[in-house]
Amino acid sequence: MTVIIRGGTVVTSEDTFRADVVCADGIIQDIGENLDAPAGAETVDAGGCYVMPGGIDPHTHMELPFMGTVASEDFFSGTSAAFCGGTTMIIDFAIPNPQQRLMEAYKQWREWAEKSAGDYSFHVAVTWWDETVFEDMGTLAREHGVNSFKHFMAYKGAIMADDEILVNSFTRARELGALCTVHAENGELVFRLQKEIFDKGIHGPEGHPLSRPPEVEGEAANRALRIAEVLGAPLYVVHTSCIDSLEAITRARLEGQRVFGEVLAQHLIIDESVYRNPDWRSAAHYVMSPPFRSKEHQDALWRGLQSGMLQTTATDHCCFCTPQKEMGKDDFRKIPNGTGGVEDRMSVLWHHGVRSGRLTPNEFVRVTSTNCAQIFNIYPRKGAVQVGADADLVVWDPDRSRTISAETHHQNIDFNIYEGMEVIGNPVTTLSQGKVVFHDGDLRSVRGAGRHIKRPCFASYYDAQSKWTASHEPSAVDRD
């Protein structure tokens, strides 16, 4: 099937120009003005719209087993909902239990993801350490296209990585040419504060942000950055939510350290007042970690994104419906942590970023797609509008309005954290692998059409030692 997108304005991270775009065999075949439509081609009218790379969400948790339950969104429903918002690829997380082999967990997540409608990849978490973890990191990096390893510095007694694990894993990742990512919260402090706050009689959702103040995040971010600095390992800090961690990232970048910062769309828009809602159900749906912060933190995060100190935007999409949230009805510590947003990220960022003047359209493309593709080594296959790139595209109407609601969204959750918000700037058409998967409200996702995208490692210690080279890397796509 050939598709020609006609009459639009192409917007990339670097350029803006009028052009038609021809897609066939899953690839962008031609870009130019007044192109002839190939015989039998499907035409997408992009008049008055922008044509941009499909969004890449680098932080999702589809069907995650967590806190005694399983996230309600699976890989098919989640990637389908993403199409409706203009996102064409996700990077999810394979998270081993303590003492579980990394390869075993990775294979389980790969099996769950076979139902994906859109392309996907995985970070793999390091939750414990021994020689098998060392071995599996090498296997994942060299044979399975995993170039990033996640470390949870929170969740004591479950998946928390202590300093010994961080040092061992960061060292191994550096050798492999892989990127370390961290969830920066001091797990020991959170554990103590949770107990103290609960013992004082604060049992509702309002106890959640009190047990995870900005200083808890800032300390962990700074510690991870210093460990990475000493070891010479590149670092990616996920869901930066406060001034404290932003300042740590900024200092490290200004000192020349190779560090990247991610911010969630919801941390830019929603403040901590949601936890004081007298409606327990509503307040509980905003329980996620790190929690929402006061407005001065939001202002700082926007400045971090504008200045380039934060490079990517994500959602940490992890859905739990009301009955699941009610597991913590009498104890905020037992409320499953997570919110939705994979369908709304790009519209919310356009409305509050581009229309407000905080971001240009090119910067919008950069922080929703291109930077992620470059950081995780899949550019220009992803995150680009150029001949030879994957035909993952979104036709974007900057003036189209919609009101976000759980009654109309496609996410598999009975609540929307942006409920009632009007956003101007929305997708008209989304293409995945050169096929129209969403058009003017009509979702056309296909179960199992998504591909696992391998992400080769970067130059590594082993390259310098001539033990292996980029030529040994597998092809970028794994169709197994």
C-alpha cells in the first residue's frame, strides 16, 4: 500500500517546509512539492496541517505487575490509544523480581508485547546483582538490542537498587556502551517518612506527597549523578519532577557530564493540590511517584525543557482503575502508583507548550520524538521525516480542539487525570509503518502489527579493546 500525504507543512526538529510525503513498504520514499501520486495510492489531505514524526514515549508500563495488582492497560490497548494521540512508538520496561534472571523477565515482557499495535522497545531493570546479572546484561545488549538499563532507587523491600547495585550495574553498562537510567528517590527516606506520616494519622492520598518531598528526589538524583560521574557512565534521569533534581542535572551538564533528563507531561501541568481533593477516588488517581509538585516546580521544569537541560517528555503511563486504587483505601502506602496519559501527552504539550509560546513547533518535535530517538540510538530511523526513515508520521491540526475525558478516551482506565481540559492542537491522521492507523476519530489499529525495535549500543570499552565492534550488532528490527 502506498500513501501520499499531500499539501501539508513538514515540521522536523530542525526545519519547516511545504512538501508532500510518499510512503510505501513502511518507509518514507519521497518528499517534495507537488509530487505525482503513484497509481492506486491512498491520499491523505494535510492542507492547513503539519506533518511531523510520530511521537515516541520513552517511559510506559503496559500490563505491569505492581503492588499486588496488574496495570489495566495491555500492550494492544495502550499502543492503540497512543495512535489516537499521535504517538507511534513506546519504550516500556522489563522489570525482574529480585533474584529473577534478567533474561527470563525480558522474555516474559516480549511475550506480552507481541499483541502491540505499534512499534515498541524495552529498557531492562536491574533489581539485584550477581554474576548472572552481569552475563544477562551482555546478552541483552549484544543480541537483543537493549541499550538502556533501569535502576529504581525507591521501593525498599521490593525492587530498590542500593549503591552496591548501582556501582556494579553502571560499571557493566559503561563497558557495554549502554545507557543507565534511574528513578531517583531515596528509598530509605521514603520508607521512614511513610511510616511516620501514617503513624501520625494521615492515611489518605494527601500522605503520598508528604512522604516523598522534593529533597528525597534531589538527593537520589545527585547521588546517582555523582556515582555515574566517578565511573564515567552516561545517565538518563526519568520523570524529573522538582527543582532539586533539575538543579542536579543542570550542574552535571554544565560540568560536561553526559546526562539526560526526562520530564512527564503531567508534571508540567498538574500541581499537588489534587491530593487535597475531598473526593478520595479522585485524589487517589493522582498517586504516582514522584508525586505532583507545587507550581514553582512546574515553572522550573518548563524552563528546564526550554533551555535544553531536560531533553525528553514522557508519560510513565501506568493505569490502575478505581477498584485497584481502592486497595489503599485506608493506607496511602498501598495505593498502586501510576497514572495514564499516553493518548494525551502530545496534545497537552502542544496546547500548554506551543500555543503558550514556551515551545516552537520544531522544539515540540524535538522533545516529543527526535531527542528520544537520538538518545536511545534509533535516529534517523525514528524521529525524522526524511527519505529512508520509518513512515511513522502524524498529521497535526494546530487549531483542532477537543475536551479530554475518560468517557471518550481510548485508554483502558476509568479516570483521566486531565478530565475536562480543553486542548487545541490535535492529530488528524496517524501513520504507523506507512499505514493509516488513526484518521479523524476512526481508530484502525491491528493487534500484533507492532514490531520490536532493537537499539544498538554506543561506542564502548569493548570497541576500544577491539573485542567487538558495531558491525557485530544485529539488525535494527527484530521480527521474532
